[in-house]
Amino acid sequence: MGRLTTHVLDTAHGRPAAGLRVELYALDGEARRPLGAFTTNADGRGDGPLLEGAALRPGTYELAFHAGDYFAALGVELPTPRFLDVIVLRFGLADTASHYHVPLLCSPWSYSTYRGS
């Protein structure tokens, strides 16, 4: 059964990003439809898959990671405006039988992602 998961790592502090807000959207052209939101747990993950089974459909999606608020809550001194605030990753899902894992590694100054397993 296919599923979508994510994981956030705080590379500035060398640990999972616990307490970071994440929102999931489905895209239809330029229209964004909210599918859900959660705050990462102590391991930097959601408590379950973001999408799975019949809810995992081919299409284009976005994950919005509220990294600026996360780092500000930790007391990190950030400029105004923040260099990175909400990090939006747009990606496509083609195979509904596959596991799509979309991790985010971030600091107040950089981020990277990849398709994980």
C-alpha cells in the first residue's frame, strides 16, 4: 500500500526538528486545496502517514514547513524579514503503490530535500 511521509531534521542543532508545523496541500493548476496539518513529534515526524491507501492519488502536492517560526521559538536570532520562513516543497506523486518519503533538512540559512525510502 502506498503512503506519503515526511521527516524534518534541524541541521543547525544536529537533532530532529520537534515542534515544527507542517501543512499538506493538493494542487489543481494553481489552486491549493488543504489536506491537513500537524506539528512534528520528538523524532521530527508526524504521528502517521500524511496520505495512504485511497487518499494517495497521483498528482502534484506541496508541503509547507514553518521553519522560521520553529527557529524563532528556539530563541535563534533571525533577521527581519527572515531569510527562510515557510519552506514550500512542490512534488509529484505518480505511483500510488509506492512509499514517498519527503524529508527536509534545514537551518535558518539553508535547506535540502530528496526522495527518501
